[in-house]
Amino acid sequence: MRPHPAGAVTTPARMLEMPTWLISRAYAHAHRLLSDGFAAAGSRGYHYRLLGALEEFGPASQAALGRGTGIDRSDVVASLNELAGPGFIERVPDPDDRRRNIISITPAGTRQLRKLDKVLAGIQEKLLAPLPAADRTEFVRLLTRLLEPDN
């Protein structure tokens, strides 16, 4: 590492052009923005993912929600408990298997999701503020290509 004029260590120049380094740094920045934004709204990213999945795909078991959202089972249970408290979701026993619950979004949950949509839009704006509109579109297109299953 190169010494900074003030004696602090800075990032080695060779790393500043490595996509993996840049993506990691961008992820860390985006994650901080998301965590702070959702926390200010009294929520968490898991809440947004779960409410969004329930709204888009309809009622589901806890296990299906975990698989579909990529959230660990124990985190799904904790997050659903947090969402049930203010009435954003409801649990009903599965008629086919009484050991399992089916989770549904409530009207209050839909309103909360709309609120979080606005929070997330603000976060996206803050994250992408340095880029003009055309570059934002291209950036999202390129990220999507990087994440395509054939890569």
C-alpha cells in the first residue's frame, strides 16, 4: 500500500481499475444507503422483499417466501414476526398442512410497501446521482447482463 502524504494508507492504484473491487465498493455504499434509508422509515430490507413478494406473487408459506426472496429461514420468521406486529401481514393455517402457515399481505402491508417504494426510489436517486439519465439506464443494463444466468 502506498503511504498517503499525511501518513495514512490508501487503496493501491492497481485495485482502482479492478471491476471486482469497484463492484464491492459500490455494493458497500449501496448497502449503507439501503440500511440507513429503511431504518429511517422504521423498516428493513427484508421487510421490503417479503412484502413485495407477497404483493406480486400472492399468499405463500414461510418456506416458499424464504426460497423466493433468498432470505434464510430464521430471518424470514423474525421478519414476518416484525411485519405481523403492526398488521402488515397475516398468517393463517394451511388447510392442506396444519403445521404450516400461509402468509398474506394486508391492506396496511400494501400501504407500507408503497411507503417503502418511495423510500427506495429516493435511495436509487441518491446512489445514481453522479450519473446522467442515459448513463443510469446503461449502467442498469450492464449490471443485468453481468447477472444473467449464462455468465
